[in-house]
Amino acid sequence: MTNEPGRRFRDAWIAGVRKRHPGEPKPGYVTPWEDTPAWEREAAAAVEGQVEAFLDVSEGHAEKLTREQKGRFVATCWIAQIHRLIPDPKPGYVADWAELPDWQRETDADIFEALEARG
């Protein structure tokens, strides 16, 4: 089901990883939605909802954000969900924007833009 909450987020993540990750990504990065762990689907659904709510309340003005601002928003929302769902997350799961590799920053911006283009 394509409109399942979090599915568009995950699809955009996988597309971004395949496009931007240097070399072969970890299998977990490109696991299909159906095989994605429940906690990760829950986090994806929450962040997708947060981005959509942000787009709604900005009344079209979010398009004026830079790609970096869009990516930072996704990354920050994701970190909050990780803290909510995982009692003692690995440092890499909650890394600040400046600590993320370029491919991940770009993928986070891709996710925002994919959700923004929801039409």
C-alpha cells in the first residue's frame, strides 16, 4: 500500500541512498518497506507526518527554504523520533547535522523535497 504512513519517506530515503551513497550501502539502508523493522517504520511515519504538517502550516512558504534547511528539518525530526523509540541509541543514530556524511545530508533534503512535491 503506497499511501501507508511512512512509506513515501522510506521510498525517498532508499532512492536517495541509491543515488548518493558512495559505494555499496549497508543492506539495512535499502531494505524494502515490508522488511523494515517496526520501530523504523514508526519513525518514518512520524517524520513524514511532521514534514507534512510543517508544509501545511507554512502555506507554501517552505519552498523558500534552502536545501540545507530542508535537510536539517528532516534530520532533527528523525533524531527526536530515535530518542523517543530507542532507549539508548547508538551515537550515529542521533548525530548532529554537522556530523552527518554529505550523502546523508543530501538524502535528508531529498526526502523533504519528495514529500513537498506530494501534489
